[in-house]
Amino acid sequence: MALSVDRRKRKRVPVHWPVRLFRLQGQSVESTTENLSSGGLYCITPVLFKPGEHLQCEITLPGESFGSSGLFLRLQCRIKVRRVERLLNGFGMGCEIEDYALLTESPLPAAEA
């Protein structure tokens, strides 16, 4: 039996932060990160995305974890879906972060999206 080789270049951190995924048509999907690194993220979504698909996303980080006086920090990212797997509770999705910007304003409540 062959062992699988972990090809990741960056350490993953198991964090469960809210993430909102946006398709180019404006449709948004809410999820939670399972883990995050400086180069990517993994989350579980109720919606099937395709490998190779480009999305925008917004990750809500707790401000106090980073010494911010604000309640939240928002990490806006441009991501590329690298892999998708069917799970019992949705679809597991591994994404590469292609670009990002850190914002310090409070996020919009889910109902206003």
C-alpha cells in the first residue's frame, strides 16, 4: 500500500471562520473554513463548484485574535477551486488564494447580502 504524499507547501491552521463565496454572476454561498493557510483554504459548501472555477470570497476573522480594536477583520480573496470532493454533508472544496486584501470594517450581516 502506497502512502499519500502531502504536496502542500504551507502549514494549514485548523480554524472555523465564516466565509462567503461569490460567483461572478453575484450568487453567494455561506460556509465555514475547515482550515486555512497563506496559500489556500478548505471549506464545506452545500453547492457544487467546479475545479478551475474562479471565485471571490470574504473570510471574517475575529479582530481580537490579531490585536485589532475592531470586532472583525475581513479578508477579501480571489480564489481558484483546485479540488472538490462529495461528502455526506455537502462538498469539500480546496481552494488556492490568488490575491487578497485585508479590510478592517465590520462585515455585513448575512441578511443584508
